Amino acid sequence: MLEVHQLACARGNRTLFRNVSFRLEARSLLHVAGENGSGKTSLLRILCGLGAADAGEVSWRGEPIGVLREAYWREIVY
């Protein structure tokens, strides 16, 4: 299970998103949509552990992805 709690991301002085929270169970999908520059790619990079959030946490099976690192990366596809 992938869980996101109170995620926030800014670029420069511009907030792309904040207070993003969701939970994805096994075999679930998440559709990410928005205008150009709204933070879609930044969100996906954070979820994959390729970028850092300004606030909040991403967890995989109850553990923060920053702790899991390579173990998490072996289980995802980006």
C-alpha cells in the first residue's frame, strides 16, 4: 500500500501543491491530471523517491520510502 500524508511541493516562490493525502491499495490506480506547470511531474518524482517534498511523507507498506530506498525502488516502475 502506498500512502501519502500532507504532501507539499514548491518551486521558487510558487506553491505547486500542498496538503495532498491519499492511500492506494494493491491493484489500485491514481489518475494525475492538471495544467502545465501544476506539479504533476514533481508529484510523480516525489512518489518514486526521485525528488524531495517540502512537507509531508510518502510511505510504502507503512514505512517511509526514504528509509526503504532500494527495497522500495525494486518494487515500483516509473
